[in-house]
Amino acid sequence: MKHSLLFMGFTVILGFLLILQGCTKEKIYTVYKEGAQTATLSFPNFIEIGSLDGENVENLFSRVIYEGERAVVFSAGTHTVELRYNDMWDIDDDDHEKIVSPYITLNFDAKSGNTYKVSADEPKDRESAWKSATHFSAAIVDARTGKTVSHSNGNP
């Protein structure tokens, strides 16, 4: 009995910490070696980064826990990022639909100290989400200058 109460208390505290962590507005992933000159790529919650230079960035657990904007900090230089549209839409109170596009690949040259952001049109409803996923396109934009440094034309 004493062990059950201890386990239940531990579970409640762990659950509280996970919920508290999930309330953060931004999640930052780091993919670089110590001492490296870095750059940052931010992306909205409806974009999933599959990989940066072949390294996995996100996982299912982190997508469930964190809401809002996320960012990846990485070494400056030339990079390849795979990303896709990935969002959940309500059909009604009990049913939901996950809409996911195929991955697209963008290449860009990141300068040390710069911040970049993934720019993509956010669908306003489920029908437009399907259209976006079918012909997903995105760009990487220098956050300071607004200049597009890489873009895709959309899936066929």
C-alpha cells in the first residue's frame, strides 16, 4: 500500500511537470557541436522538421508535448532540411483527422548568428489543409532581412 501511494505521488508529479513543460511557447532543439558558430531556424507548429542534414530533429513525444513555435539551433554553413505539413484537424467533438504532406527538401546556406524561419501558408480550414498538403510548398526566410534564401514549388 505504501509503495502504491508513493508510485501514485511520483506519477502525479511527473504528469504535472510534463503539462507545465507543454505550456511553453517555444521548443528549441540543438543540433551542433560545442564551440561552433551557430544559426537558428524557427518553424510554426503545423510544420514538422524530419531531418537537418540527415539528423532527426523532432519525435512524436516532442510534437505532442510542445505547442507553438519551435526552433533548431545548428552550426552555420550549408544545410539540407526535410520538412512537411503535419497538423490535426477537428471533424467534430469526438473525431479528428491528421493531415500530413510528403516531405520536401530545402537547401540553404546559414550564416553565423542569423535567424531563419520556415514560411508556409497556414490553412484556415480542413479543406484548405488538404489542398496545402497535396501541393505543399515552403520557403526559408532570413528573419532579419525578410529575404528568401530557399524555396520549394510544391508537390506534384
